[in-house]
Amino acid sequence: MGIGERSVPYPEAWEEQQRLHALRVADEIPDTVLLLEHQPVYTMGKRTNPEDLPLDGTPVVEVNRGGEITWHGPGQLVGYPIVKLPDPIDVVAYVRRLEEALIRACTDFGVDTTRVEGRSGVWKIGAEIPGAVVDPSQVVEIGKLTLRMGLPLGIDPRLAGPEYAPSNAGQRGDDRKLAAIGVRVARGVTMHGFALNCNPDMSWFDKIVPCGIRDAGVASLSGELDREFTVSDALPAVQRRLAEVFAELPEPALTR
């Protein structure tokens, strides 16, 4: 939809999402993914805590996705899949597929990433700390995953994909999130999506508590690769991996 000098204001992308969502609900278009860079903006999902907002009063756009507060802007590849999910609708499985596409893309870039128990998104885990003592209060209950959407949900192990890194209960250094995910499903069709940090100005994240997570960090592909890695560099692999993963979905039934 627009990257670089053609970066897209958030209201314009939101209007286009709503237009495409209505068309997909009516089966007038196929599944579609908007890929773009935004002009700088903070957005907050339904579960955002007031204490996580910018300390300096910077304006924040309230949106109807799951998740909490995050930042979008130059150097970040944002994807908004407008996808009709098969029945029975399984939001957890859909989030797993988004993660899987981005994990595969990061592998293409030479960055090994994973999921982390209890947290959605794509992560670079911290280094193990020799002799560290695990804090039992920070261990995520096995078989549960919090999607940052308000409730812990049980996971069908058949849908979990690759193994998760265990929750960080003090046994390793700070985990770092490379891609955030926040979604909404209305009338069986998805909205909102993911944000992959390529080479953004990371100081934008300093004003907020990204996704409400206080005990982990935020990272970029440029930082992990120790070289400049742009949205344009990421775009072909992300497109290919999204198409690959979504091709594995069963076809939804037509509604007309």
C-alpha cells in the first residue's frame, strides 16, 4: 500500500481495511493482505493499561484490535491480512499462522526466532544465565497462552506449531520482540495484524510499555544482524512466506 516516501497515515490504512473487510465478508474479493509502512503513530488495543501510555502525553489512537499499546512508523513493515477464516473459527490457530510466516521470513534473513510461552509475537530469546534460579511465580502454566487479548486460552497442541521457548522466569537475559501481533475477527474475517521491526528509530518505544510487557525488550532486524536492513529488504520474503502459510488453510465456505 505504500513504503518509504509513500508511507501511509494510520487513518487512511484503517479506512482501507474497513472497505476491504466489507468486500471480503461479501465474498466480493479474495483474501488480501495490505503491506505498508506507517507514518509515526501510537495505537492502543482494548487491554491497554493507562500506566503504559506515553509519559509525555503524546496522542494515541484507540483501535478495536486485541493487544495493548504499540508504535508504528518508518522502518517497520506492517501487515493487515483481510482473511476469511474457515469454520470453526479458531483465532489462536490464526495467530499461530501469522507467527509461523514471520518466523520463516526471519530465518530467510539469517535471524533465528521463536515463540515464547505466554506471549504472542516473534521473539529473539535472551542468553541463558549460568546458575540462574528460576522464579516459580513467573513460570507460565503449561498448555496456556495469553494472546495479550485479555484471557489465557488453552492451546490444542496440534495447532501450536514449533516448540515454544519456555517463559523467562529469570533463567536468561531479556527476551526481545521482533514482531508484534494484534488481531480482530469480525463476521469471520480478520483485521489488523502484525508489525515487524526492520530498521525503525527504536527510541519511539522508550515512551511506552510496548504491548504492556515490562520484563522484556523490543528489537529490530537491523540490530540483530548488525547491519542496515530495510522494509524493502524484508518485503519479498514476508510476501512469500505469508502466501505459503495461508495456502495451507482450508478453504472457507462461501456465504452466498
